[in-house]
Amino acid sequence: MAGSLTAVGFDADDTLWHNERFFRLTQARFTDLLKDFAEADLLSARLLAAERRNIQHYGYGIKGFVLSMIETAIEVTEDRVPANVIRELIEAGQEMLAHPIELLPHAREAVETLADSHRVILITKGDLIDQERKLAQSGLGDLFHGVEIVSEKTPAIYAEIFSRHGDGPDRALMVGNSMRSDVVPAIAAGGWGVYVPHGLIWEIERADTPEGSPRYHSIDTLGDLPGLVARIDERLGIY
């Protein structure tokens, strides 16, 4: 099978299981708690700005989101935010951290099928403890040949991971719901990038579609992934 894809990377949040919708529900709660101080659109814009600033300090995930909500609440109220609002924001974050995992359609079948013929790697970013919790609850942990929880997804990170878990990025494919984190940097590293839309996308994860790249593909659901991988392998002259 020389020359075929040897490694397939899977994003986790909103690729294998639901995630963004819990952030949306909590943000709606945030805007309701602060409705006496600012309009919803302003609160959303200020929160997004805080999240962008704070990624370098807190990384990705629920804990950074909660801290950004608290920071925004302090700013928009000019240090007058009631203590009970802070408490409710903390409780909202705790609820998010305890929320059960719900797999997306075809997630298990796609990982199981590809694990029989390729090395399947979970590549996700965010809080280590929370990502480990979600993976354990998903029931998918034993299917992966490797798990990588990183602080950021860059071409260099993908090149390093696919070199350790396969035969380099040129023989690897990454699938996920984020153009910015899953598709574009994987292609930049020399691999294939496969976009599977989720419907809800965090604004920070948006990026232009690499339509001109021959290594870019889009699928409707993870149920289409095994067939796509087989076609790529076939085009590489393996079968």
C-alpha cells in the first residue's frame, strides 16, 4: 500500500460530538443576565472581543469562555456587576463542564471503519481535563491509535503529529468542522483537509475555503468519509 493515506485525523468538538450549541445556550443566558446594562448585540460583540484577546492567556475551552464572560460583565457594568451574576456565570460554566456527550450522526461508524485500514488519530484543542472527559464519555477512546490534545492547530503541529503517527502529512488527512483549525492548516502542512459542516460555527473559527487546492474536499456528513478516503487511495494508484 505504498503511497496511500496512512493516517486520518479527526477533530473532536462539533465533528464527533455536539459542543458549540452549549456555548450558544450559555451566551444567551449571559446576555439575559446583563440585559439591564447593555443590548444583546453589544454584549455579544464585547464578549467575542474578549475571547479573541484571551485565547493567548487561557487557551480554548469552557474555562476561558467563562473568564471572558466575567471580564465582559465587569467592563460593560463599569465594575458594578452584581455578585449574583458572577455566581450564575460560574455555575453556567460548571454545567457546561458536566454536560453529557452526544455523538453526531455516523461518528462511531466512520471511526470504526477507517480504523480497520488506517491509523486514526484524534486531534483536538482545548482544556486538557475537559477534552479527556469528553473523549472518555464518548465511548470512542479505544478506537483511536493516538490522541493529541494541543493548544493550537498549526501546519507545524500537523506535520509533527502525522510524522509520529503515520508517514508524514503528505500521506495524512484531517477532517473537521473548522476551516481555520482543521482544514486550512492541514493542507498547508502538505496533507488533505476535509470539511464536514456542523451548522454552528464559532466566529473565531471562520476562514476562507481553500477551493483552489486539489487536497481540499467537503462532505455532508461523516458517513461520507470512508468512501472519500477510499477514492483518494484509489486515485493514488493503490487499488
